[in-house]
Amino acid sequence: MTATRPQPRPGVLDIAAYVPGKSTAPGVDKVFKLSSNETPLGPSPRAIAAYNEIGKRLEDYPDGSASELREAIGKSFGLDPARIVCGAGSDDLLNLLARAYLADGDEAIHTTHGFLVYPIATLGTGAKPVVAAEKDFTADVDAILAAVTPKTKVVFLANPNNPTGTYIAFDEVKRLHRGLPPHVLLVIDAAYAEYVRRNDYESGIELVATTDNTVMCRTFSKIYGLAAVRLGWLYGPAHVVDAINRIRGPFNVNAPAIAAGIAAIQDSAHTEMARTHNEKWLAWLTQEIGKLGLAVTPSAANFVLIHFPDAKGRTAAEANAFLLKRGLILRQVGAYKLPNALRMSVGTEEANRLVVKSLSEFLGKTA
């Protein structure tokens, strides 16, 4: 049958579009947005100043290779800038990796509650997303390896994972890599790496440095507070970097983002302040919400996953509606196959205390 209008490639219409966390609560004077894992401390003042300075030269194209930014990242992490690619957020780079390494009929693996961009990027190339079951809301290496077939070309691993906040130890990441065929690309999405305070964690830099089929993605949207300008980076083997540079847009990172990124990564004191704030309040929220009788998945990131009972008057949807009326915007995670949970970003002290107080009221307890 002849098509009567242009048709998208197979797989595109199977995509459930990504829906960002809410940012408004109608009818409420003061709103606390805790739905997108943004830092409550905001960006470094140095990053804001660098961003504003670029406003004087908006007629100029940015540096197409983001060379100064790559050098700043390389210096900060001890990496070769030639093996770094920058993009408009880490999701830009995840999509570029899918475009470069997946074709019609290929398969890409992600875990049950993995980041929604993974199946979206996979389906957009005509490949098939394959889901590997998790254990206790955590990636299971054995399940991932069992899902590998001759069609597998990419494995997406969020470590720590969004929206669960769980992570797997570096020994397990290395075991996963050892079990993969050499032609399969392991993509480690370490968007929340800067927040992790665990001795058995490694962001993926070591594996990238020592193997030919591992890539690590990072972002400036979280601890650096630059979500609005869309900035991420990738560290990979030279041959992967070469492939990505061939298909990325020639100016895929804007000039204000480059300037702000350089200033942000150089302000280590501001980053440490954000890390310290998160460490304190992540532990406090986990403990205080747990005291209310709600299960909280142990998190290594800057958010908590709160589980609600499937009982009338106590569900996640009802809790969400209750909190919204108080200006507290959390993230519903039904799209992540977690219909009875809400994800809460670690916020300011005021926001954190208000959430606990409001949840206590919702559950009919006294704070």
C-alpha cells in the first residue's frame, strides 16, 4: 500500500515521549521544585559571571570543538582532552552513541528502572531495547549478561541509577565488562558520580582508560547547577571519540555553556559545598521519612525514592496531590514502572523539612 504522507522510520512511533518533572503548582504562592534533581545551592557565582560575560558577544559562533572546556575537564579529572567529547547535556551524547553504534535489528540492554532516555535513543535508531531485571531496585550483572544475544551492540548502565539512586560496586562493573563480547559497547552513565561517597565506587574512568569498548558519560546539570544551559561530556576510547565527532553537530555546545562549564569545574570549593550539603540532607531525609513508616530506597545520589503502600488514601498519586497543594513538587515515576513511588530531590533545609512535615500530615501522624 502506497503511503499518503511521509512516514517516520520503524521504531519512532513506538517511543513514549520523555516527560520532564513538573515545575509548577497552580494556586500556590511558594513552590519548591524537587522533581528534577537540581542542586538547591545553584551554580558557582563564577559560572554565572562567565555566562553573563558571553552575553556581550552573542554574534560569535562558539568553539566547535569546545577545546578550552575539554582541557578544563581533562585537568580536573586527569584525562586526555583528546578523548573527551562535549554535548548539549549527557542525553545528547547518549543519543549520539546510539546513532553511531546501533542499526536496524540490533539490541541495546538497559535495566528495569533505568533512565528513560536509553529506550528512547535505542528505538530512534530502529534497534530493540532489551530490559534486564533488577534486584532490590539495583542493576543485576548476571541478569544483564543473560540478556546478551548475538544482536546486542550496546549496554546502558546508569551508575548511580536514576530514579532509584542505587549503584553497583566497581568490582561488579568490571565483572560486567569481562562478561561482554569485545564488540559490545558498555556505556556507563555517571551523571550523579560527584555525589557518591562510597569506597567501592568508581565512575568508569579506569575502565575507559584500560579497555576499547567502554564509554563514560557525565553532566554539568546536577552538582554543577548548569541544567539550564545543557552541558555534558563523554570520555571514551579514541576510536569512539572519532565516531561521535563525525556525527555530532558542528556547534553542539553553545558559548555560554562552555564558559559557565569551565568556571564551574574550576570552582572546587563550590562543588564541595554542594556535596557536603547533599551528604547531610540525604541521610536526614532517608532517616526521617523512614520514621514515618515509608520505605526509602538507599541512595548514593542527590535524591531519594519513596515507596507508598498500595492502599486507598495512602498511594503515591494521592501523596503527590497532597504535596502539590503545599507547593512541594516531587517526581511521579510511573513511567519507570514505579507507580507507587515518588522521587524527591534533596532540596534546601526549608524544603526538606517541609516535605517530611507534610508527609507526616498526609499519613495522619504527628511530626
